Amino acid sequence: MARPAAYLHFGEFDSYGKLDFDKKEIRKAMRRAGVVVRAEGRKLVSKRTVSEKGQYPGMRKGRLRRSLTYRVSRSGFLVKIEPQKTADMKAFYPAFLWYGVRRGAKRGKSHRKQEATGAWRIAPRENYMVDALNNRTNEVRLILKRAFAEALR
């Protein structure tokens, strides 16, 4: 299964090379965009309810919410916002939320054996990170457009 990803492209600045930009301004804007999307993602997983299939994960202890981090690439033209495995997690919990877990599942060499077993123990949840970016697309776009315009001066 392909992982859905969120992607933004600014066509107005295609004629410029990377050397034409002040990287400091771009990195600063990418950090701001990462903070905005991370905050929205944390908001989506902060409801203190038991989540059902197709909903955003509910919060009991807040580990998933705290694990959301952002990282700006070395070049400064990319920001990655994702949950990281923290010290309090025994296993990478977001993977269980994404793929789900079947009751009585026995893992073999392929996941086909896992599919044939019982009902869902943990049904796959909604992708909160893609929705966080989609909810804040206009704000992120505005931040980055201003930064690119400022970086060209």
C-alpha cells in the first residue's frame, strides 16, 4: 500500500536556481511552516475520546501528540513533519494506527497470513498528518510565498 503524502509546489519560482535565494530566510519559513502543521496535527490527535475505525486517534497519555516533530532538511528547501519513536514507546505506535492490528494475528513471511485471521483489534485510523497539512495549506502557502519573495531581495 502506498503511503499518502502531502505535497505543495510553487510554480512561480521555477525559473530561479537555489543559489538565487537567501537560504536563511527559506529555512526560517520552513521552520514556521513545520510549527504550524505540527500544531494542527497535535490538535487533531488531542481529543480525549476513544477513537473508532476511520477517526483520528484519541488521546490517553499524550505520547503520540508529543512524538510529532518537524525537521528542516540540510538544504533548507524541505520540512518533514512526522511522528518519531520516543523513549516512552515500546514499539512505533503510529505504525499500529496506520496498518491496524488483527485479533490473534500470527505474523509470517508475508502479511497475507495476517489478513486471514480474526476481526480487527485495532482498526486502521484516519491519516491525521495529511489532513493537518490540508487544513493549513493556505497558511503554509502564504508563509512560504512571503519567504521566497523576501529571500529574492
